[in-house]
Amino acid sequence: MNSNRLFNILVPLISVLIGLFAGALIMLGFGYNPITGYVALWNGAFGDLYYFGETIRQVTPYILTGLAVAFAFRTGLFNIGAEGQVIVGWLAAVWVGTTIEAPMYIHLPLAIIAAAAAGALWGFIPGLLKATRGVHEVIITIMLNYTALYSANAIVRNVLSDNEDKTPDVAATASLASEWFQNMTFFSRMHYGIFIALFAAVIMWFLIERTTIGYELKSVGFNQHASKYAGMSVKRNIILSMVIAGAFAGMAGSMEGLGTFGYMSVQSGFNNLGFDGIAVALLGANTALGVVLAALLFGTLKVGALNMPTEAGVPTELVDIIIALIIFFVASSYIIRWVILRFKKEEK
Amino acid sequence: MDYVVEMLNIRKEFPGVVANDNVTLQLKKGEIHALLGENGAGKSTLMNVLFGLYAPEKGQIRVNGEEAKITDPNVANELGIGMVHQHFMLVEPFTVTQNIILGSEPTTFGKINLRKAEQEVQALSDRYGLKVDATARIRDISVGMQQRVEILKTLYRGAEVLIFDEPTAVLTPQEITELMQIMNALTDEGKSIILITHKLKEIMEISERCTVIRKGRGIDTVNVADTSVTELASLMVGRDVSFEVEKRPSEPEETVLKVRDLVVKDSRKVEMVKGMNLEVRAGEIVGVAGVDGNGQSELIEAITGLQKSESGNILVRDKEITNLSPRKVTESGIGHIPQDRHKYGLVLDYTIGENMVLQTYYKKPYSKYKILNKKEIYKKANALIEEYDVRTPSAYTKASALSGGNQQKAIIGREVDRSPDLLIAAQPTRGLDVGAIEFIHKRLIEERDKGKAVLLISFELDEILDVSDRIAVMFDGKNVAEVKPDETDENELGLLMAGSKKEKAGGK
């Protein structure tokens, strides 16, 4: 059992290392020095407190979208819809944040709950269709991503603003922005949301590992027949799983709307928070702690990479390739598993 | 001595376990050689070594006296070794011939010569008395016929040595007799057969010699003529085994389960139970005998709430439970040992502990306010593991890591422990070895003696005859006859199961 756990930690670590190594080869191949490249990446993520603050800011929504994908995975569902759930969450948070007047202890929680509820609704639809009609959740969630994107754009333009490209800023009473954090990190956009994200990770762990709800959800994910035999409602659990997953992603949207930006603008395309969440969940082995660690890595790569063109002259496209390679090796961790098992056998 | 296949001192290891240790099996030309062992004893591993799926760490394989390196199944085929699998590997919409030539189709200028192949297959079938119609589609022929197609497949590929993996598990008694005739016809023609089985009676009946393996080790090879069922059993298990299912006569009391005019359709909307009537009373074991596919599975699914019934009633202690949800059915006092323990009985990725509370996790003390109490769960699990002799490294081991017998003991522990008024056991000993079967039969009878009603569904006639107090024969979705086990025999039951009327069968 112990060696099994070690194995689960070892495989993602090796995946990341191979990804970094492959990235180094690519940089070498294009005539860049990989060491300066990675030093620039490191500096860009942790070089001073400003970068550190920005990294944490990026990690925050990654944790939540990672949880959204991981939670559904544990029930045997593939939530590709975190992207759309983020958008509707963002919209709902900004809507509440800009149109309601209330003291902070009501306004801020209300805005976050609205975001979670919007995301939950966006999860409920594919959950319901899957449970009652057997429609595959991947198809529905992909379609709902577009529905969310263009509906949100229309609402931002026509309802929340007067034909502008962005909404007004949310009221101070609904803002997650933290002057204290900002002063500490040379005015990065780091905000209080990180605490909410970490708390959400604890909730996910508790739900999955410690409650009868998690017991049923996992059971349905592992074996629907045995779950039905044991008197669980397979349909209800499928819907519930997508609702909770959607709520996590919706909250990720509120991190952007109430924290990082403080408004919502018309978006020309997806911001990839949801799609990156899939990679975060995979790398984190769909556990709460794993997701937090994987989100930290992704936030680091994303923010640190911004420094690579300026400090090491590596073009951004190459940086994207390197990140993609890391994801590739994570996703192909099956191969790494196989190789390790092979070596173990040889030793004996 | 002329050996066609010799496996000498074979050793095969997997990480952490020795699956075969110093096993020797020598197959004479023209003999039927039984390979006997409990589940998990290493029979399949040994045969997979012979078939080229595993490479042995030590030992030697000789074919016709020459050392052979069998690196993959194709090599085995070329050496004339063929396997008749327990689970048939046939393409249902294809004809018999199409299935047989699959992978080695005879072609003329790139076009499959089906006519020629059909003639060849038919000739082979006639030669060994298989009575297979080469042009029939697989989905239209019986399970017994499908098995013969598997046999033909190996013969068509030129097999001289045939390995039969648990061939009688899916057959009716009549089909078993016919299979034995076929096996004798094969050996008469000079073929040699390795018969993998744990059914001792069959070994006594048909094979000349028998190699016994226990816990991976080769124990002995005996001449069947010089041995007895009891000796074989103790060789296999490593201790004396009692075959007599000891029980006193039943004292049935009030009716617990009543099924009236029940009609159930399966998932494809085909009517499978067509007006079933059945009663089970407290303190008796009712066995339902029948060939697989005559509505037994659907009957159980309807009683346990897994499948809706079309019409009719199911009553437990005079309370209507027709079309209630599985949970309501469970709570009305029914325990269910499902036919397919991997599909229904267990969540294989859960630990044994988590599986032990699969029916009760939402109740105190296992959870309170929806929060699981792991301490209580594992306390219960450890108690059940102890009481039902589930051999597992710990309660934290995944259910998938246990052997079939121990998985089944865990399920029985879980279901019996809830002390249900009615215990439904569907094929409770399928694929288990003598030791585990003995244990499970004892438990079922204990429950009966406690005054519980037990409904036993099994395709094994021995089991039905040994354990039941009353036998209901199910044919074509109906209860066609009820007999007492001491007033009937396998022959009569076999005929009833095949649909002949009781009078014609010469019954009482």
C-alpha cells in the first residue's frame, strides 16, 4: 500500500521532469540556452514578491477548476464544461457585484454564492441529460461552453453595460481585492480568493473521503451496477456530481470577476481556465491535495513563462510548446507507469 | 513412454507471488488428463505457460519429445496445441464456418472460398460426431453447440492436443454426457486432451490420469482408476473434505416469499419470466433448477427491485414489494447474494471494509449526519472477516485483490449479517473450489435452521439436489414442476429442465 502511494507521487513527478527535459531539448534545438530559459521562468514566478503574488493569483482559479474536473472524474464523469461554468460564474458574480448594494458581509458571500449557483446550473443541465437521456456529458458540456461564452458577451454588452466592452467595476463591498496583499507584493493582483480556493479543496476532500455523499458518488463512478444493487440512485448521483463540479468552476469565475479583474469584459474566446483545469486534475490524480499542488505548478508555469521572452529571449510560442509537452507527458503517465513496472520486474 | 506434451518442473513467478512452483505435467498420447486444483491454485497460469502467454522462469516444455520454446499462442498453434476457452470467443452474427475460418481464411485469388471451407468444417464435424451444422449462425444455436464450434475451431487449425478449460460449467446434464462422448471420440482418433476442472465426478468418469496442483505446487499425478473422489479432494485442498451436506429435515413454517403470476421483460424488452409462481417458507431452502437463460436472472432482478416487472405480484410476509426500489426491498428484509459478484456484489475498487457496509453505510453507527464513521465501519468489517473466514491481508485491501472464494465469503457475510427474513442466493458457489463450496452450503443451511427462508438459484444440479428442501424447475419463464430432492435424480431434473412434461419424464 505504501509503495503504491509512493508510485502515485513518483509518476506525476517523473512526467513533469520529462516534460521539462523535452522542453530543454526544444530550446536547444532552436538555439536558445535552456538553463537561462528555465532560470527566467523561475524568476518570472518567484523572482520577487510581485511575481510571487501574480503566481498565487493565477493558482487560485486553477485550484477551483481543477477541483471541478477532478470531482466529476471521481464519479466517472468527464467535465469538459468547466470553461463555460467559469464564464457563467464570472458573469453572475459581477452581476451581483455591480447591481446590488449591501454591506460587505452580505454582498461578498452573496456574489460568490451566485457564481457557484450559476456554475452549478451549468453542471446540472449535462448531469440531467446524462442521467435521464443517456446523452454523453462531453458533448453537452462542450456545447454549453459556447452557449456560456456568447450569452455572457451579449449580457455584458447589452445588460450590464451600455454597449461597452466591459462592465463597470464591482462595488468595494463585493471585492476580493486585498490592499494588504497588494502592498506586500508590490501591487500584484493577488487577492483573498486563495483562501476560498484552499477551503474549497478541503471541502472536496471532506465530501469525497468522509461523507456518505462521497461514498455514493465514488461508488457510482466505480460500478453503477453494484451501486444500484446497494440501493443508491445512480441518476441522482450523476446529477449531484455535475452540480457540485459546476459550483467549483463557477466559484473560479468569481475569483476573476471579484478578485483579479473586478469586472467582466467581452471575451473573444475562451480563457482556458477550464481546459487547463483538466490538466490540473489529471496531474493531481483527481485528489484534493494533488489538485492544489498541480495548480501551483500550472500557475508557476503560466506566470513564469511570461518572463521567458523578455529575460531569455525565448519566444512565447515556444513557451506554449514546452507547457504542452509537460501536459502531454502527464497525460501519457500510463506509459511511465508501464516502464516503471517493467523495471521493477527486471530487478527481480 | 510416449508423451505428446511434457511440462517439466515449471516455475512461474509474478511480482510477489509464485504462481507455479515445480509443476510437472506429462500428457500421454490419446489420454484424457485432468488438471485439478482449487481456484487460484495456478491451473490457468500453467495452461497459459503452455499456450505461450507467459514465459516460465524455470522448467522445460517438450512437445513430442523435443524441447519447445513457446513464445506466443501462434507457436502453440503450430505445435498443434489448441484451447477450448471457458468463455467462448465467437462472433454471434457469423455462421459456424465463418467463425472457424476467422484468421486463417482459405482464399482463391483473394476471395474467401466459403463453400470449400463449409465442406471441410462439415467433414470434420461428422468425423468426430459433433453434429454441428456448418452453415448455422452462432446466435441461433445452443450454448452446447457453440462449445462444439470452439472444439471444431481448434481441430480445423490442426490441433493434436486440446485443452478444455472448465468445459461443463455452462452445460446441462445431457449436454455434459454428450460432451464426454465427443471427448472419447477425439481420443479414439488419437487426439490428447487436458481437462481443467474442479469437478471431481467428471474426472472420475472420463479421465485416465489426474495431476493435482495446490497453491501453485505440483502435488501428485495419480491414476484415476486407483483413486477415489475423497482422495482427490483431500489432495486438492490439503485436508479431508466432507461431501455429505449434513442437514436435518426442514421444518417449514409460514410463507415468507410469494411470487404470483409474475411477468418480467429483460433489458431488450423480451419477455423472460412468463407467469411465474413460487413460494418460499420460513425454515426451508427452495432451489430453482433450470438451464441458464430460462428467466432465473430476471426473476431475481424483479424480486430485488433491479428490474421492473410487467404484471403479477411479489409479496414478502404478505406485504407487497412489487416494483419497489432496491433499497426499499433490501430494507423489507431481503438479503441478496448476486449471481455476478463482480458486476453487482462488490465495488471492486473499494476496500473490503467499504464493501462490507455497501447496504448499511447510510445507517448508524456507520454514519451520522451523512459523515462516515470509519472506525465503526472497519470494526464491523474486521468482525465479519473473522467470522466468515475471509482471507485478506487486511480490511483495507481492495476487493479486487481477493480470490473469488474470499470475495464471495465477504458478500455472504455482509448479506447474512443483516439477518434478512429471505436470503436469495444466486449461483453462490459458481467458480469456487470444494473448500469454499462446503463453507457456503453450511452457511445457507445454518440460516435455514435459524428459521429464515432461503431461495437458491443454481445451474449446478448437484448443488440443487444437495442443499434444497424443495426444488422448483424453471423452464421458459415458468415454474413447470416442483419436486423433492430425495424423490428425484439428475436425469429426471435434466429432462424437466429441457422442457419435457413431468409425466413423460417418468416422475412420480
